[in-house]
Amino acid sequence: MARIIDLPLTAGEGSCDPRAVHGTWGALDAAQRRGLAYTPEVAAETAPLYERVKHVIPAVEWPAYAPLISAINKMKRAKNAVILAHNYMTSEIFHCVGDFRGDSLQLAREAAETDAEIIVQAGVHFMAETSKVLAPEKKVLIPDMRAGCSLAASITGADVRLIKQRYPGVPVVTYVNTSADVKAESDICCTSSNAAAVVEWAAREWKTDRVILLPDEYLAKNVAAQTGIHIIAWHGRCEVHERFTAEDIAELREAHPGVIVLAHPECPPEVMAAADFAGSTAALQDYVVEKQPRKVVLLTECSMSDNVAQYAPNVDFVRPCNLCPHMKRITLEGIYDALAEMKHEVTIPENVQVRAKLAIQRMLDLPKEKPRAFATGRPPVAVELV
């Protein structure tokens, strides 16, 4: 079972803080090593930002983060740069230096529309590639080139070409959690926010009852349960979400009577069936902010609860500690270094970029809609695994 911490509303006291895992507590001198000091001016400048994260970062630690945050925000203005911060970023990144925040779909739209000359992707490599595909004229930086993804690593463009040979004429929908090479072989992309809608669109456009949805096996099964469309799927899984089980939910409900369980659609179908609500990270945040449940658990990456808590201070979060080791490679010091040295630039071959953009743009051109919830309580639906 995922380790569960019932975190108090005040920071500290046994919190399951990802900073303890990816080393920030062991490198509190990062600002000093870069010649940055916690001066009265920095303290005053960053005080409003601390209000956003004080539920996560104890006051005694703020002087270690504030100089980096101040310097990053100044460099952004000087260099005409923006930071795209995914929902799984730690709170000091998400709330204090992120210019645009959200799930993959929201960040993709911002990458396509921003006037900035430089994009820093506070997320994993496939997200940075997506930004570069949509804004090829811009310089796209990622703070750590090792920030990968188990889903993206599970499939290649060559795999997709073989699948298309096996199923000629069947539309190929690829999850954004894939490389640009994979996107270049697909007909249209999707995110967890719009996966069901995109699959339904593809079935209508191709006049078929079969759609290939790659690479997440569980997302494919959950979309099949929502749409009734025959899904041809791959065997990729998210190493964070696949660890959640229906037994976890039963134990949570026993330990926390009345808790509302929210699940991400990359979770196994039995988890979706046992949850109270399911959807993308954007949908999960919308649910918490709009419904204001007394006590809630988000079955997704650790930092999501920290970031949503800022918008829902009266909600009690029970926190499952499943960290994404790839997301946690992105740190404040990494962002500072990337901007200061203009390093870790993401590039894509032009022939791949052009074809990948067609698939992503098709997704972006679909009518905007509120992130669609996945119905829970439904029995699992079989898919055809390649």
C-alpha cells in the first residue's frame, strides 16, 4: 500500500514532504553556493509568496528558498522568460516561480500562446518537447535532462509504426505523456483531461468503432469504460499511479470515515471503480475547490495535494505518498542554473517537429471544455492489448 500520512494543516510535524526525498533539505546552502543571500530586501519581496506555501514550508526553512525564488523571478523578467509549472511540482516551484500552472493540456496551450522568448519547463522531458513543438522559434529549457517518464519510455515511434501496420486505417490517439517521435506517428494527441472526448472524436471522424489509444494501459481501459468504444491499447503504465489499489481505498475509508476519494485515470480500473470521483489533475483540483469536502484524499502524485491545499485551506487532506522520481529532479536550484547559464536546451529534428505538431494542434483545435470527469463505480472493460 502507498504510505499514508494524515498531515495536519500546519507545516512540519512529520509531514510527507517530497523535499525530504529529492534532497532539498540536504542542500539548504544551494542559494549561498550561488552567491545569493537572504537579505531584508529579499525577505520583504518574497513575503507575499511565502503566504502561498506556509502550509507546506516551515518558516525556519524559508530563508533557504527565498533568495533562489527572488533571483529566478528577476531573471525571468530580464530575459523575457516564463516558467510552465506542472501540478506535480513542489510548492516552492509551483506557487512561487511558476508563471503558468496546471496539467499537461493547460501548459500545452500556454506554450503555444506565450509571447516569451524563453520557456523553462518545470515538468518532465516530454512536456518540454511539447512546448518546443508548439513554439519552435522559442528557446525551451528543462532544468534536468534526466527528468523522464515511465510512460514515455514505454513506447517508441518505431513501435507505433508497427502497430499502424497491424491495424491499417484505425485512428491513433497518443497520450501527451510520449516523446515527440511517438506523437509524430499519431493522428491526434490527448491528455487525461480530454482523453474520452478525443477518442470519441476520432471514432466519429474515421467512422469506426475501434481506436488505438497509446501508451497507458489503464487510461485506455478507463476510457473504454467511459465511451463504449473498442480500444486497442499498449502495456505502458505510470509508475506512480499503478501502485494504488482498491485495498488502499478500503483501508483509507476504514481509517478516515467519510473521506472523499479522488483518483487519477492512470490508476487501475479497480481503483476507479472504488473512488468517489476521478479525473485529470485539473479536474481533481476543480472538485476540491468547488465542493470543499471536509476530508479528501487525492490518489495521484504527492505534490498535487500540497498545491491544491493552497486554494482550499479548510479542507483536510489525507496524503498518499507516491512520489514521481522524475518530477522531483526539477528543483529551484536547477531552474536557477538553467536560466543563469541558458543550459539544457530541448531540440527536436524538424521532420519530427512538423509531424508531431499536427497531432498536438488537432487536439488544441477541438472545442475547449471543462476537464471531463470519469464516472466511477463502473465494472472494468476489456481492451485489446498489442
